[in-house]
Amino acid sequence: MVKHQPLQVYEKQVLVSFVTGIYGCRWKRYQRSQDDSSRWECLWFTILCSSFLLLLFWAYFWLVAQNDFDEFNWSVYNRSGEWKDETIPILASTTVGFSYVLVLLILAFFHISLGQQLNLYWLHKIGVLATLLTTISGVVSVDDIWAEEWDILLVSLQSTAPFLHIGALTTVTALSWLVAVYVVRRERSNFQMMVLITYTIILMALYLAPLSFSCPCVMDSRSLKPRPDVIGRRGAPMLAPENTMVSFNRALQHGASSLEADVSLSVDAVPFLMRDRTLRRTTDVGSVFPERQHDDASLFNWTELRSLNAGRWFLERDPYWTVAKLTARDRIRIGNQTVCSLMEMLRLAVRANSSVLLNVRRPPQGHPRYRSWITDTMWAVQKAGIPQRRVRTVTWTPDTDSGKVRAFQQTANEKLSVTEIRRRGITSLTLHYSKASPKDLQEYLANNVSVTVYPVNEPWLYSLLWCIGVPSVSSDAPQVLRKVPYPIWLMSQNAYSFIWIASDLVSIAVVIGIFSFQNYHMIRWRMSGMQNCNPEHIMLSAVAHRSNRDVNIMKEKLIVSELNNGLSSTEELSLYPQNGNARYSHGDLRPSFHSEQMDC
């Protein structure tokens, strides 16, 4: 028998050890395998990819829904009766889950590129499954509590579609390397052809996707309309308690051209500002009038309302995470705020030469002013001395009462046809951004109907509406929109077409280059004859038809034989595979061959 010198040094594969160790807890050489992954592990890889795509959608939804975080918390409050910032745990869990699944997916792709068998560790399987189920439950819960918010996805795509297209095209183009490795370097099969055809269809769909895009900001800059006016929605509620004098002052200081307020009527006919039906969320009614904290706010008289504190809740709950930025003087002033009357807000608007938008709410039945609520509110407006042309009112009132507010500009908060608008004598509309399509807006503006869109708190949404041509927006964050002097992106049609076509051509060139390189490499590999393979590769090839258990036993014996330096150099350990082509001696881990060539 031919004897060889002991093989003392193994090839170190740090990257392979790191990847297989984290992904499948396989840190040792003999635990790894380049065999094909089992169907069970392929199923887990599919679950991992599905979890990533769902989390990607979930993370994008909350990224664009940041515009409406206050609306979400308010919806939860109306259901539970307790005010909590529910977005914090959602954002935290989404960030952790997305990062975890992303790392595992990257490691899985490394396995595929390195030719390693996919073998996800059981703890990771539990983690991926828990993340998937948690995300699904979150989607179902949002659909139940906040179903109307899904519309923001379609709205946001009008602004983000060109950038998402470039990102998706780059990702799918990069995946061509893995597809080429899988299709070219293996024996042909029907599944490989299905993978190749599916990849080609996805790539072609991405190349043609911009044909379906409708982006208002892809336009000639000379056609851009003037900057939309910003209306302080309940003042500046991110900087001070909503519907208070401090909040309205802050809105004017940050460039708001108008003020918007929610008006209710007390039992003694004093219009005051309150968004909620009750006083529990924004006042200390629970400690001052504990037995009446669930009563309608309109059932209190003005003296009782004035005795309540309407600012301390803002400092305690910090609904927008802005309290830390307040000075000590601001905190004292906010902490002393009380319920604001309509008269006070209107007089502030007169001094600032500002216009107002009033959302007037009818009191409940049994209220002493149930039949005269419009008259009482309009009397207060006239007494404040503000010009009628600078007052817009939004009322939920039947047509029989609409004549009482004819002296003021009437605003509807629902989408109406131009014919209906003229019939009802309406001069402007206040619409949610999800209902303000570019086509409808152009029709309204062409018929001299002013449109205000709400709520607009993020620069991307403000820029999008600016490109559409909206004349004014209602915002909880005038201090944010003040920093947007120009749309965040604006591109001509020719420039966008050039970027689109150039990206497609570059992607086509890269994909063709990768497939050509893999084919060339494969041809050279097949023509090279005997390959320079390390002992582990030769052993795996020699026992390719053995069971996985036999292969693992042989690997363990090889490692043990290397470490067992106490045996005599003449002692030998021979392992004979079924085909009889290789023999392993204890003195040398390199095999002896009966034939001169072996394919690795």
C-alpha cells in the first residue's frame, strides 16, 4: 500500500463557517454538506422569503402611515377609552422582525451561492414562524381598526413608484447571479426551466412597469402651481395641546395662513373648541367632575368648562414626543391652559389677519340649544368682528338649516359632483387625501371650487399635492411643512424616460453578462478534466451515493484520524467506498486512487 506524508494543514473556510454557523448552527467542517437541500428545507426557505416580503410590505405601510399616527391613536382611543401611543410597540416589533428575517435571508442566499445545503436551525424556524404569525395578526388588526388607511399605499405610490422601481430592478438584477448558478451549473431539469421562465417574466414585468405609473411630479417645472397654503389643524397640536390658544399661536408663528378648529356648544350657548365627544382625553375632568367624565362635552356649562385644565395632559402623555424640546417657560404656559372659546380663537385670527375653518358639531338631542345651535354659533362669529369672507364653516346639518349659514362660505367635507356643489351653494370642499384624485381635483379647480386636503403632515405628501395643484392643505405639523419651500422631487418627462430606459438597458447588459460568464466558466470546468479538489470534496464525490448518515460517519473518522497523532505512522485506517475507487490511510488523509482521474 502506498504511504504518504501526514496532511497537517486544512484549508480554512472562515466565510463558510460563519454563514453555516449562524444560519444552521453548523460550525464544524464535517457538519457541512454540498448535497442538494431537502424539500423540507426548501419549504422553510420559501416561508423565509414569504415572511420577508410580508414584512417589507408591513414596514413600508407604517413608513408612509406616519402621516396619520395621531389618527391611528385616536381610533384606538375611541375603541378602548384609554389613550396610549400604540405606534411605539408596532414600530419596535416591526424593526426587530424585519432586521432578523433580512439577516437570515442574506445568509440563505450566501448558502446558495457557496453551494452549501440549506439547513435552517430549529430556533430560527421558531423565530421566523413567530415573526410571520405576528405580522399576519398585525395586518388583520389594522384592517379591523383602521381599514381606511390602506388607501395611503396607493397614494404614496404616486410619489415613490419611480424609486421603488429602481430598487426592485436592482435587486432582481443582482439575483440573476444565483439564478444563473442554479440553472447553468446543474443537470437540466423541468424545475430549473420553471425557475428560469419565472425569473424572466418578473424581469420583463419590471422593465415595462413604468408604463403603468401615474406620477404627478413627473411634469414640466414651469407648470408647477403656487405653493399650497397651510391651515393649522387644531393649531399646531404637535407643539402644544390641540384647540388651545398656545396651539393656535404656534401655528401662526410657523407660517400657517389659516386656523382650523372643532366647535361644540355648551348648555348656556357658548361655542367652545373640543374635538372629542367627551372631555376625558384632553382635560382633567376625571378629577374635577369624576361622576361626569363620560358625559358629552356639550352638556357642561361654560363656567364648568373654564374650570378644567386643558394642557397638563399634553405634558404627561407627550403624544408627539415633543415635550422634551420645550423650554421651562413653555411648559408652565402649556400647563396652565384651559378650554378655549370660539370667541378667543376668532379674535386671534382677526389680529393676525388670518382666515378660519370651523368644523361645527351639532349637540346631542335633549340639549337646551339643540334647535338653535347654528344661530348661536354664527352669532359668536359675528360678535368676534371677523369678516365673513374669511370664515368657512363645515356643518353636519340638514338642508332645512343650511340657509342659516348662507352668509358665510360653506364647505362640504364629502366628495360631491360639480352639479351638487352648485345646487347646495357650496364654495369649497375639504377632502381626505385618499379621495383627492388628480382628475377630480382638476375638475373642481376648473369650476372655481376651492379644495382643502387633510391631514397632510409629511413632506412627501405635501409635495405630491403641490404637484397636483391643491390650493391648500390642513396640517397638524405646520412647523414641518414650513421647511418644504419646493417639492422634494420634480422631474420632467424626458428626464424620467431617459432614467427608465437607461436602467433597463444596464440591467439587460448585466444579466446577459452574468449568464454568459457562468456558461463560459462551466464549459472550462467540464473541459479541464481532473480538478484540484481538497480531500473533503473528493471524499464527498466518492461517496455521493451513500446515505447522509454514512457520509457524516466517514467525515468524523477523517477528522478523528487527523487529530489522533498518538498512533504509529504505520497504522492505517482504510475506508472503502462501495465503488472501490478510493482508499484512505491513517497516515495521510489524501486518498489513493486505482484510476488516474476522478470527477469532483
